[in-house]
Amino acid sequence: MTVAGVNTVFDPSAIRREFPVVTSEINGKPVVFLDSANTSQKPNVVIDAMSTFMRESYAPINRSAYTLAASATQKYEDARAAVAKFINANSTNEVVFTKNATEALNLIAYSWGRANLQRGDVVVLTHMEHHAYIVPWQMLQQERGIELRWVPLTSDFQLDLSSLPTLLAGAKVFSFTSMSNVLGTINPVEKLCAAAHGAGALAIVDACQSVPHAPTDVRALGADFAMFSSHKMCGPSGVGVLWGREELLEAMPPFLGGGNMISEVRLDGFKCAELPAKFEAGTPPITEVVGLGAAVEFLNGVGMANIRKHEIAMSNYVLEMLTSRFGDDITIHGPRNPELRGSTFSFAFRGIHPHDLSQVLDQSNVCVRAGHHCAKPLMKIIGANATARASFYLYNTTEDADALADALDSASDIF
């Protein structure tokens, strides 16, 4: 099986050729893109699918009966079906397209949360969470007076589950990330979902960092809701995915009101449309959803298990190479075992401010992120105001890791 010339036998060189940016140059130097935890690059098949759709097939969906509109609607729904199969959802009714994963979590907090949480009800979070997974619950805390509890970390950057039964006692929600965008830590999602259900709580999973990098089966995980972003998995920005168990989505009130989410509107009220339209008010990101469908097809062709195997090898190489080359001059925040982490590395280097370091690396076209990574509480816990972060994906190679190390040496020469 192949996708755009990429065989299921994992070949990083062939894969790289499918991504225009990672094979490009700036000022005569190759681009070394190490910021995929932020956003991934796009393969030709995604770019072409969106361009072709805009040129040949674009029309409004779900509203018109003419052939072009019917074709556009079918492409949109084909993408939904592809996503549902990709994560092993029970049906397409469980897949809701949102603006991004942030909107998806806000949808849960505002719709399910407002309908089900009252003063004193408990929501459990972890110290690893992204701001998008913290702030909506804090907003509900301010509005409703709910209680937030926090799962702390161990010294080796894992979740400290020793007090989890106590933290979950009486809780209504356990909301947690599947993989830390700062530490790279992979959490035991199935175990955490089971613990939540054992305490009578819902399990809500931020899967943004895991869905692009490893096989995902939402039914096997036992989650109640999960969300992830197209732009981190080789698709375009502007569309995210909310997956939820159908019976939960059915019981929730709508999040936004308008066209498409209704089956009837009268002067005295309205009736919601069936799932998933109930949560997709207004004109959706049609072209972007088509692009996401192409990205899913591309990832299926490469093989998610192949991607995970490649990233474990990359993580092992990066950890060994950076620590052997720089020793105590580099501090990498996160687990040392490549099997327990993704290929995302937040680090401090020789006392150089992360923003200065990022700018110097950019002179070698080595693209890393510097900052708090939308995780200020976690930054405080690990004792850093900011870190530099290098994150690797299916198109990165050991040569990219070596280029990072060489650029770090260059930074030492300047500072």
C-alpha cells in the first residue's frame, strides 16, 4: 500500500519529499523544522486536495440540492467518516468538527459542564495541562463555584497517581492530557479512564499530542470525550475534532445557535438537528475538513504504528546524542525512557535565555519554539519561566537532530 509514493515500509527520505517546507531552503540553507508539537507541516496530498477542491468542487454544504453542493457535502462527510474510522469511533455521529481543539474543550465545559455541574462539584485536572485544558474549567469555577483538584507530578515527570483515589472521590470529571506538550510524557490513558469511571466521573482526554503520533482507539481507551487538532496531524489549521460518546452528546444542550444546527425554528422556539449537526452551527470550514480527510488518508498510508516506532527511535537518538555531547550543559525536562515519551524535548542550555537561543538557532534555519508553551503552571512546577522546545515528527531524521546540536554549539560561540 502506498500514499503519494510513500510505502508502508517506513522510509523517512521518501516521506520528507512529500513535505515542501521540510525540503526547502531559506537563504541557501535547508530548513530544519523542529516545531511539530506546535503545528505540523503539510504533505503535498493535503495541499493538492484543498487546492483541487477550491478550484473544482467548492460549494456550500447541507443547504442546496444542486450537483456541486451535493458533491461538496459528500466530500465533507467522507472526511468525517475517515476521522471516525481513524480513531475507531462507534459512528460518525460521535465526530463533531470544531474550529480547533480549544473550542472542543470549551464546548464540553460550556454545554455539558453548565448542564451538569453545580457549586461544590469536583473536576480533577493534572499539573501537565495546556492552558486550553485549564482555563475553561477555571471560568466555570468562577461562574458556578465548582472545585478543581490537581494530580501532581513525580520527580521523573510522570503523573503521581498515589493519591488518585482520594482526588477522584466524589468527582464528576477527570480531564487530562494523553501526552504532555512540554515534557513529552505519555500518560496511561486507559488506566486513568478506568479510574475516573470507578469513581463515577467522566474521562475527558486532550489527545492533541498523541493522535498525530500513535494509533488511537477511543473505544479501547474507555474515554467519554476526546479532542484533537487537524493542524498537528498534517492537516490544515482552522478545524479541530471533538469525539464524544453518542449518548452524552445527545443529552447535551447546543453550544452555538444558528443555521445547520436546527431541524425547526418557530417564533416560540426551536428544535435541534440530529448529531453531529447539532454542534456545527453556521458555515463550517469546508475546505479545511477536506484537507483533514486527506491528512488522515496520508497518515493511514504511512501507518501510525510505523510513525510511533520511528519516533521512539528518534527520541532514543536525541536523548543519547544531546546528553553525551553537552553533558551538564543541557537540561532536558521529561522522562528518559523513550518508550514513555513522545519525541518532544523542552530544554535549558548553558544558561542562555530560551528566546535568545531560539533566535540564534534560527540563523541556522533550525526552527524550535521558545516560551511557556501555553503551560505556565507546569513551567512554575519545573522551575522555569520558559524553555526551548524541539519536537520531532515523521519527516524528521537523525540529521535534523545533529543540525540542532551543531546550532546549539554555534549559540555557545555567541553567548
